[in-house]
Amino acid sequence: MKDLCRRCTICCYEKVIAENGTVVYTDRPCSYLDLDTGLCIVYEFRTRAKAECVQITKRVLDLGVLPAACPYVKDRPGYRPPRLTPRLEKLARKTLGAGGPKAARRSGRNRR
Ligand code: SF4
Ligand code: SF4
């Protein structure tokens, strides 16, 4: 898949699944995320280093893990975005532009 990643780091934060199936983020970064550089320190073998770390495929895009403004999903019809923490929403606005979850909802996209 073409590399569209803007290196916002958000998808490297821990998440849980709510009862209704929504992915809910926490403010806890993966232990392999270098917060100074925003890079994964085990990138070449990340899926072996961390079982939950998955490569981005079309199937993964449908899981609702990536934030609404992530280039991989921002124009995806019917995409159901995860719930970010206030801190991560701020990070999304700063790194991915105005298309954070709130803006996406205002524009009528990503309705649940
Ligand atoms: S959320 Fe999207 S843009 Fe941000 S790090 Fe993950 S794949 Fe890259
Ligand atoms: S292993 Fe690397 S790419 Fe995977 S979640 Fe952790 S920091 Fe991100």
C-alpha cells in the first residue's frame, strides 16, 4: 500500500474496544514509540516485537483504528473513526490538520 503516513504517531497509542465496538484510545504510547522523534524504534520487525502492531492493509482500514484525519481513511466512505482522548485530538489537529474527529463530524462525515 502506498505510504500516506504523516507520522502523527497517534496510531501508536494504546487502545481498547468499547462495548459498542468503537475503538477508544488512551494517552499511553506504545513502549516502542520514541516520543522525541515520533519514530518506532523497532520498525523493521515491529510485528514480531509487538503482536498487536499490524501493518496497514485494506482490512485494517475497516477496523476503525486510524484517526479520522489520517490520510489512509479521511476520504473513506462510511468510515467509523475511533474516539481519541482530548490530548490526542489536539495532536491530530496539530499534525493532521483541521480534519480531526470533531471537524469530520461537523462536515457530516463519519456519522455513527
Ligand atoms: S494515524 Fe495515520 S498518519 Fe498518523 S501515524 Fe498512523 S498511519 Fe500515520
Ligand atoms: S511497535 Fe512501533 S509501529 Fe507498532 S505500535 Fe509500537 S511504536 Fe507503533
